[in-house]
Amino acid sequence: MLIQVGPLTVTFENEILCIQTGQACFKTQADGMIVMQEGTMFAFKDFASRTIKPYCSGTFEGFYVEYSNHPSLALALRTFYLVDTTTYALKLSLLVLEENDAIKEIRWPFAFQVEQGYHVLPLRQGLLYPIEKKIPLDIPFQGQFGSAAAYLAMLGTIQSDGSAVLMMAQTPWDTRYYLEDGQLGFAHLPSLGKMRYRRDLEYRFLAKGDYNDLARMYRDTLKAKGFIRTLAEKAVALPAIHELVRSSFVHMGICTYVQPDSRFYDPQDPTKNNSLVSFATRQQEMENYRKLGMEHLYLHLDGWGIAYDNGHPDVMPINEKAGGAKGLRDLACRLHELGYLFGIHDQYRDYYHRAKSYDLEYSVQDVDGSHYEHCFWAGGVQNYLCASLAKDYVQRNFQILKNETIDLDGAYLDVFTCNDLDECANVNHVMSRRDCALAREACFWYLISQNIMPSSEEVNEWAMRSLVFCHYAPYEFQMHEQFPEELVGIPLFNLVFHDCLVIPWMMDKPKDDYMLYALLNGGAPYFRRDGAYPNIDGSFENGVLTPEEQVERCQIVSSFHEKVAGVAMQSHRLLDPKGRRQEACFANGWCVQIDLDQGTYHITRKEESDEG
């Protein structure tokens, strides 16, 4: 089968898909693979019947392929290959006509055969993967879109001749990506045990391009869907954003209590398991920071209820030993007197068995009737709360805080934008992964309705219409003590969404100075970041800076952040093959270059410059 539309020529022969644009050619290895729950794999070519039919309309030209009569499977499916006659995008769709409940995933279309060049991965902030090196990479959450594995629902490939393809998951909730032996592809997952609906992808091809071009193209598609909502737009409802962009971040806690059934419990030295700091002590520390010269701070407070990661979603009462409601109220009032912003940590996914209202009925239920359970975090044994119920708990808890006249500027709802989307098969509160994303975002919208800026652990495009800031949005290498140097981090997410939220950046000095990455990304600085758990989430022992050094470094980063916050990142360049020197430029003319080997930066705007 062959179709020609504009610059694209699409051929499909012997289950091989080939797309040609100009002199560039992209060809798949095979057309698709069905993976069963027990691990057996079946190729599309194994179907006994295959029918190809033209499929055209006033806006596209193409064909579909129908597969049936498989010798080993009760399954029938249809794949669509359509070229948009306006945009010349290739639109690919997978539709299962006859269901098979034993399917684990369908890998389609198969990865392009590319021997040299690089893949553009949406893994956390972004990553360039050199194809020919075939470096093993452990992708979190099995590469599921909507999680930290993919802040963006897109992939990219740049061949050695400079030809490029942007691959967008248009139905990302039940889709993941995989990287095997250097080859990059999509896998479509069942939703509540069945394929249920048509899965859509969209590919756009460039004869010449790089990851900047792919990011711009992707941003344009998101803008057309209403996903680009800038900080300036969000600040209309939440004017505290104007102060947030001036602020450095402080992350501290009040109470830690590690339950005996938690994996973090230390039976050899029980004194390590628990700690308590009063609200008054934290207030004094913040007053001391003001004396040091920190004029603008945002305090993120952990463990203000029963204890950190304990009893959620029933985190009340406010910790009495730390000072109770009065102590927390006094802290909030004093912070505002100092000109600081104040927010709290909260959690509505981890559903602890010790929660006062715990009932297995409201836990996420798998299609087989089981409930996932673990005891990793401090609160001990837990399930996951069905997200369809989360907003009611958010509303209840924040109303209690409001009744106590505790004035919050922000609130951090843990893991929502980091962990994979849940699905729940309980007939009383059935929830698909897409429903989960909407339910999580409904919690953010509720906070906005209460004039509270919403935050979460990381970032993800499904939350970008409502999310104002996050805990961080790091490069993948910042989450590991050891990471392959050949895999270079890029600010892919910021190339798409920089003007839409505030991202605080780690300021540690492990091997490289992370302050340089904060500048490069036009981000806000962490003045203090007390990790809740040792060696988890990028909290490693990296040496200590003096308070005076921290103040100076934060002032440098904050000053630049004020200049570019709410402004689109226009371009990013690697100034050497290893990425040791980099440059980022913003839409208002500001540019920053960093040199990781020399530990220096250079900020320019037209004829002005600032070096360090």
C-alpha cells in the first residue's frame, strides 16, 4: 500500500511501515506485537487474515489494515494509517475489534530502525539517548505516560542525517514507552482489563531538525488544546504568584514517626525512628533567615499533623506536642509578617491502614479483585486511595485548617504528578487512568478555589492548566548517585512549559554545582531542603555550605528567576559534545551559559552581562 500527501510518502508492505520526506526515510522493524499476561508474544504477521482498505475523508488520506483469524488468539484488531492533508501529520490508530482479557500490552507501531543518532526522551526534565551506544536505562514506572517517566506525552528521534520525527501519544493515559537495545517504541495497555477504545498517535516529520524544533512543535500542539496556561494567566486568580517568583524555597519538617512495620524502621537504634521539632522552633529559624538577608522565602512544612507520612488521609489533629493549632497559626502569621509565603505537605494517594477512616472498600482495586499493599513509607502498611474520592478528603481537611484560621499560601499534594496514574475496578467507584488524572487535577482546582497555590511532587502535562509550582522537576541523573555520563540531560520540559509554572531547583554541590542547572533552567533556588528520607528522591549527602554562601547563591538564582519567570524558554544548546557547557535563551532576550567543568556562568541580555 502506498499513499503520497504533500512531502510525505507512506508505504506499508510485509508489515513494514516506511515514511519518506525528502531524502529522509523512517522505517519500522515490523508492524506490531501482542504481549500476553504470561509473557507469550505474537506478531501481527501471525494473523491468518489481513485486509487492507483505503480510508479517506475531506481532511485525510490513508488506509486501514484489519487483522483476524489468529491461530492461537481470540482477537481481531484494526490499524489506521492516515495523513492529514493540512498539516501532513501521520495519524496512527489502533482499534481492538474483538477483545482478549489476557492481553498485557500491544506494541504498535514497532520502533523505527535507526542505527545512529539520538532519541529525545521525556524522562523527567528530558534526556538525550545516543542510539548507537545502546546504554541500558532503567526507566521508572515502566515508562508510563502521566508519571515521572514522561513529563510530556511525546517521544522524539533524530537520525544522523538530521531528519527528525516527533511522536505524540494522543491517548497517553493507557500508553507507555519502551527502550530496548537502543530502539524506542510505544506499548498500549488495557484499561480495566480491556483495550476498550481506539488508541491514537500522531507523528510529525522534519527533513532537518533537533530537539528544540520538536519541543516547539509539541508546544504548538498543546497550545491548540488549551494546555499552555501561563503564570501570568494563573496569577489573575492567585496573585501570590507574584511573590512566589521572587522566593527561595525552604523545606523543613515538624514530626517524624516511623512505624515498626515500615521498611525505614531501625530496630537497632529506635532513637533514629522518631523526631519532633516545635512550630516555635521553626518560626525562630525563619526569623533567623530574615536576619541573614533572605527577604523572600516560601516555607514548605512536612509532618505538621500526626506525623510525616502517617495516617493519611486522616492527618489531623495538628500536632499537639509541636504546639497544636495555635502553634501552626502563630507560625503562619509570623511568616506573613516577615513577608514570607507558607504552605504545607499533604498526601491523598497513600492510604494508611492506621488512618482513622481506613476501609479497604475505598482502596484502589485491581481487575482481579486484589488490592496493592506495601509498607515502604514511615506510616507502615498501606494501600492506595481511589483518586475518585480524594477531592472530598482535600475539601474536608482544608476546611478544618480554615476553621482554625490558618492562612495558607500554598499546598503540596504529594506524588500526584510523579507516580503513575491508578485505575480502580471497584464497581462502587470505578476509575480509569484518565479518570484518575482528572480526579487528581480536581484537587488542584479545589485549592485554587480557596486561593491556595497548588503544588505537587514533580510535573506533568496533564496537570499544567492548574499546577502553579512543584517540589522539583529534576534531570534523571540528579536522582541517582551513579548515572551514565553519555546520557545528557536537556530542559525538554522547560522548552515546552517554562512560562507556566515555578520550578525550585536543588542547589547542592555533589560532583557538579547544581546551582548552574538552576540558572540554566531559569528556576527558583532551594535555600534549605531537608529530605524526608535519606538517599531517596535525590537526597544524598553532598557536603555543607555555610549560611552566608547559601544566601549569596540563592540571591543570584532568585535574581535571574525574577527576570525570566513566566517567560517561555526559546532555545537550548549543548556547546560541546558532552554537554559540559550549555546555553539557554528566553523569549525576553535573557540568555545564560554555564560551564560545569569551570563552575561558572555567564548571563547576557543584548549588551548587558553578568558573570560569575
